[in-house]
Amino acid sequence: MAAQASLVFLFDVDNTLLDNDRVTRDLREYLTAAFGEERQGRYWALFEELRSQLGYADYLGALQRYRVENLRDPHILETSNYLLSYPFEERLFPGALDLLARLRAHGQPVILSDGDVVFQPRKIARSGLWDAVESNVLIYIHKEQMLDDVAARFPARHYVMIDDKLHILGKMKAIWGERLTTVFVRQGHYAFDQRILSTAPPADLTVERIGDLDVAALVTALDLSPGSSPRRGGVTR
């Protein structure tokens, strides 16, 4: 079993460290140019259908389903190469890698993401995030349901979860309680979804951009000095 750390920082990827909305827009434009407006719409219909079945985004799985319907279209092979060679390192939010580097002085940064077992690891590796967290990467179908596994792999006195999805933060907080400090990053379409904002509990801390997170102030507010207990709620908004 791994030795217990004082503090573990858990990071979502899509729209938290990496601008996945931009990736989606780029793919939409590529598909429209390759297949036309109607067929690119069909791809996204298959994508949403698959996501509702699996519980996560599966870009390559949707492409496989599209292929079954279009067996004679050679552009499908080009699309596969486009996805696998996409320059994810160019879609990192400003300050993302610097933040992960600074965190090592205060705790252990870990990627905690949802996704498939091919494209999501590829995205994390090509973007540079895999190396930035020294291969400490966890990818689940529903990460909020796997907190026991997270704790077993990365035991800590306290956890900080940084995510753009307020409802996921709320679910994790309901399970871990004061063991967890939640940080809501207002980036990406989920961060401005009024249905989510109106129903999910507020995070302990909210920042507008990932680069705005003041690591030193956060750690000071948590007060994890030897013999102390993390302050209730973690931080003051």
C-alpha cells in the first residue's frame, strides 16, 4: 500500500486543464469538411447515443458505429488518424502545466478523469499532462463512484478536487465530506449550464480560470500542519 500523503490534488482533464470544447469544435469542422453537414450530424447523433449508453464520451466508438453505416467511405480512416494525432498540447489552458509543477511543493497532483480506455489516455499523454503528473493517472467510467479505489491508490489526510462540473464535485463532497475540498473552475459549457448550477451544491472555492488558482493561499487555508485537522470546509470563498 502506498504511503499516506498529507495532501493529494485531484484534477479533471476536459475543460479543467484542457479546452475540450475547442477540440469538439475542431472535430465538428473537420467532419463537416470531410463528410458534409448531414453526415457530420449523424456522427454526433451516434456519439450522443453511445454516451447515453456508456456514461462517457467515446469518440472512436462513435466513429466505429459511423463506419458500419458507411462502409465505402475512405474518409473514415483519415478521421481516425486525425483524432489520434490531434495536437492536444495546443489546447491546454494557459498556466495548466505550470500549476501542476507548482503543486509538487505542496502535495501530490493526480489526474482523475472519466473516459474510454484508448482515446482518453491518448489525449492525456499527447497533451503533456501524463508526464506532468508523473504517470499518476486514473480514468474511470464514473469517477465519483470510485473514490474507495482512489483513496487506496493515493492515500492522503486530505484531498482537493478541481473540476469544471459542479454536480460531480457535489457528489464527491457528499461521499468524502470534510475529507475533501472542492474547487470549481468556471471553464467550458458544463460550468455555465443553468440546470446544473441551480441544482448542484456550491463548491468550497470557485475560480474563473485554472491559472487563477492560488496554490499557496489554498494550502495555507487548509492548514495541514502536523497535529492539526483540515479546517472545516477547507477554504473561504
